[in-house]
Amino acid sequence: MSDSPMIVAVTGMNCQPENPGPGLAVVRSLRQEFGASIRIIGLSYDVLDAGLYLNEFCDAAYLLPYPSAGEQPLLQRLEQIQQQEGMTILIPCLDAELLNFIRLKDQLLAVGVHMVLPTREQLLQRNKDRLDVLAAKADIRYPESKNISHNDFFYHCHDEGWRYPMVVKGLFYDAKVVYTPDEGAAAFRSIAAEWGLPVLVQRYAKGHEVNLVALGDGQGEMIGAVMMRKKAVTDKGKAWAAITIHDPHLEETARKLIKELRWSGPLEVEILKEESGQYLLIEINPRFPAWVYLATEAGVNLPAALVRMMQGEELTLAEPETGKMMIRYAQETVIDLKTFESMMMSGMHVPL
């Protein structure tokens, strides 16, 4: 694989201000590291995903069928793109698509597309509805959680010992703090409509969030950890502003989880540091987070490290710089109507 041209495809090019995808941060990191020596293919699911049209980062862009369509339409589309582009590496960046990519890993490898992914069991072990089991195995505190399938729970939760406020979460994305039964029922309907069942409720705890991004080598070791504290969040809890930190407890927690899972590829560990100083595991995201470009600016380019690892190179990563602060902003992307129509009709955009 080391003699192959470096043609890398990246999914998740959505850039919604309240819920940005990781894809753009990943391709920015790759472009910063490799410059013009890499060809980057942006992949996404919606014609309005602005990252598809940012020619300074993507050399070409293609639409994919939504994950709900299943793995065969995805395979057919990727084979078409492979014939057109000759990509050698694919980096999936969205939770909801990972099961399809895991199932297709061997078939894509057969046509020359390499991926670093967890196994299906590893992915399921860190699902929100099973995370309490993993946390117990790794001896990590985790807030009491419950799977629900109907919004009646919020009107009778006191019978089961639950009190407001509580957190309502989707299986893949989204989390809302609710304070009344009506708020809980509304959050349930909204999240279930977008992400399906089950919906998760979780005990609410006060504190601030600290996150870690790293690579797992598939043997239980953690590579290139970078940590940050959220300073401002969107209405979906995504970091709008953050600062890099070093937190030994967070680092040790992530190390335990990666060892227990024997994780392969990128991941993000989200921890709540309570006002008492105790730590609670909140989530493990099975891909690069949208803030991964902050790690790059702190001196640890993890997307580039993943590519180098896939090419069989020896990795030597610097210690991340603490005190680097990220503040997000929204920016307009202006394109010709013909470009937009081409994406709608053909599902591709290849700048001249």
C-alpha cells in the first residue's frame, strides 16, 4: 500500500453551525499536513452540505445514499467513485454510517480501499445503551441510564425514582436537558423522529465537560491523545469554543477504555467533571470529533497520523500544546447555480 498514490476519501462534510460534522476538520488537517501531494475526496449525504463545495480542501466531492438505504446501495456507489477516483484510503466520520462500513470493509479492501475501523462488537460495546456495562468493566463511574420506547415515562418517572432535570439522548446523536414532563415528552418525540428508538434517559449531573481525542492501535494502546475543555456549546451540546488542557484522570480513563475495547482507529471520550471533582463517563464517539482541527493546531495532527499509520509508517507524535483555544464561526460558501444543479443531478462535483 505504501507505493499507492495518496488519494483519501472523507465522509461527514456537513457544516451545520449547531451540529457540525467532523469531515471538514479532518480534510483541513490532511490538507495542512500533505498540501498538494494528497488528493482529497469529500463524501456526504445531502446536497446542501457546504463542505462538498470547498475547493480549497476537497479536490472532488460526491453524494452517498443515506445510511438507512443499507450497505448494498452504499457499496455500489463507492465502487462507482472508486472507478472514477482510484481512492486508496477512506475515513468514515459519522456514527450512523459505521455499521455499514464495517460490514463492507472486506469488499472495499478487495477493490483497493483501506479503512481503519473497530469491529462490530467493539462498536456496539460503546453504544449509549450498553455503555454502563463497559464502564463497569473498566471501573469507571457512569450516570444511571434507562432505555425508553414511549414518552409516557416522563409523566410517571417519579414512580421509578427518577427526578427532574434529566438528560434525554438519541442512540447516535443529540442530547437535551429537560425539566418538566412536557419538555421530556417533546424531546423524546424530536429525538425518536430523527434517530429512532430506543431513546435514552440519563441522570443529570452538574459540572463541566472535558473531552479527549486519540487513535487506538487495535491492540489496546492509545496513540496521540489530545484533551480539551468546552467553554461554549451549541444547543446540541457541540463545542463552539474550547481550550486544550492536560487532565491526567481523563487520560487514564481513556486509556482504560481503549485497553478494554482494544479499539482500532479514532475515537472521542466525553467526560463530565462534577462540581465535587468526581468524573462521570458520558459518551464514547467512534470517530474523529468535529473539534479535531484544534488538536492539529495544538501540534498533534491525528487525521494525518491515521493516514501515515495506514501506510505502515512509524508514528512519532509531539506532546500537544495546552492553552490553545478554538472559537467556531459560520461562514457563507458561495457557488454557481450550475455547480449546485450538477450535484443534485449527478451527485458529484469535480472542480476544473
